[in-house]
Amino acid sequence: MISIVTPVYNEEENVEFFHDAVTQVMKQLNMDYELIYVNDGSRDRTEQLINMLAEQDPHVRALTFARNFGHQIAITCGMDFARGDAVITMDGDMQHPPELIPTLVEKWQQGYDIVQTVRKSTEDAGFVKNITSRGYYAFINSISQTPIVPGGSDFRLMDRKSLDTFRKFHEHSRFIRGIVGGLGYRQTSVEFEAPRRHAGTSKFSMKKMLHLAVDGIITNSEAPLHSILYIGILAAFAGVLLTLYVLYCYTTGNTVPGWSTMTILISIFGGINMMGVGVLGEYLGKIFQETRNRPLYWLSYDSAMHMENKSVGFREERH
Ligand code: UDP
Ligand code: MG
């Protein structure tokens, strides 16, 4: 069975259209499926509409949040409830074209565990969004500890094994693209052209977008923290050089009273201060890693299957 997970926030104009489009594609594909709508605390008729769809169509399951928790959390919730052998996450505004589902499934059947989609460009995103998106991915990949596919969206297929591993990531601030990029397994990607929204306007305000962008950097990289320590060390070194210069001026009498002491104090202590903050930052980084409580390791698909088979055999032997 395939689970399709779709977060919806004030999408009353789109849920039925999206449902029809998915139904048509899945009928052609002739596979068992479920369509899980996660209503992210909408204030319009989205909740009534998805409940109605769930009543009419046994493939549909409707979940509604008590309030708006955000797109990333809504996707996570849907993945928690998914019962399929593979799960496809996609937006409900038709910008993630349902016609691409058969391609994702085909790649999965070819043996890939994760099929990521890559947006080539977005018709209605405009020049600024396309450029900032490209710049952002270049930047994040240059500092990230794990690869993040540029232009990657949250439109992807994950098989059961990678989904189970994903569910071991309990962090609150989450940038799903980063987590999935770091899962390993057999990953591949498929390109697509994102069309315009079917109806309505983007539910991602500038504030939400910035928030996600910052989360992406903070959760994938400790480079900002390390940079403070490096800058501190540089500042302390510059402080020492400046002190030598000030002492030289002092011995040649080329100063005004008080200047030497002040300059030395400021430059040395400035550097030491910054280094101190940097050291604190290093520990903070470690605490951050520990509190996220991410899994230490996970086995490759084949290895995990092998171990499962072995332990079943072991249990049988004991009986
Ligand atoms: N969405 C959500 N919660 C939010 C914002 C958006 O569940 O707080 C959903 C929205 O309904 C849509 C998907 O996430 O199905 C992507 O949002 P949107 O299309 O507005 O983003 P854009 O495509 O403009 O980046
Ligand atoms: Mg959209």
C-alpha cells in the first residue's frame, strides 16, 4: 500500500480538486493506497471538506490539528499515521503534480529507498524567490554536514525502512529535507517543473519562510557556532599584535597618557571575551546534539533485513 500525506492549511479551494487528481492517478496505477490529509489548524472550511471526503471515500483519512503547527510538523504527523509500505509526501495545492506519483513509485520498485523530487523552477515564484532559493541551497550545502538536494522540496517517496528511521528523529525544530538527506540509504531524484497553485495564495508568509531557512541552517550545521570561536582566536591574536605595537609606541614616547593601557585592555580582553563565547558555543553545540537525541546509527537496508531474519531464527531456536 502507498500512503500519500498532504498537509493542508486554509486550502478549501484545493482539497477536492487535489483529491480528484490523486484518485484518477491512483486508479490508473492500480495500487492500494490511502490519502492522509493533515489539516494544520485551518480557519476556513478545510476541516469540513476533508471530513466529508473521508466519509465518502474509504481511501481518505482526515486528521486535524488543534491549531496551526506548521508545514513540517503536519508532514511529520502524516508520516506517523501512514500505514503504507511507502509514503509520498506532497503539497495539496497541485504545485506537486500528482502525475509524477507513478514515476516515484516506479523508482521505488526499481529498488530505491528514497525518491526525492527536485523543482527546476516555479512558474509563479518569481525571479526573487527562485534566486534566493538557489543562493540558499548553495550556502546551506557549503556548511551542512549532510547533503541537501538543491531545489529539493518536501515532495518525495520514502519506503517503510527509511520512514521508520526518520521517525526516530524526535527534534522539535525540524528541517525534513536535511534529515532525509542525511538518512543515507539508496536515494535518487526526479526533476519536475512546479506549476502555479491551483487556487488561493501561498500559505508560507515571509516570516514562516525565514523561520524555516534559519532552522535549516541551525539544525544542519554547527558552522555558525564554530565561526565564533575562530573569529575569537583571530581577534585575540590581533590583540596581541596590537599590544606589541602599543608597547613600541610607549617606549618611543609616541603616545598620550592612558592610551596604551586602554588599548591593550580593550584589544586583549575583546579577543579573550570572544574566545570565551566561542568555547561556550562549542559546548552549547554538544548539548544541542545530545538534547536532540538523534539515533546514533542505523543499518543499511540489506543489513537490517539480514539481522531481522537472524533474530527471528534465534527466537525460534529458543522455543
Ligand atoms: N501548509 C501547512 N501549514 C502551514 C503552511 C502551509 O500545512 O503553516 C501547507 C499548505 O496548505 C500546502 C503546503 O503546506 O499544502 C505548501 O504550502 P504553500 O503552497 O503555501 O507553500 P509554497 O508552495 O508557496 O512554498
Ligand atoms: Mg504551494
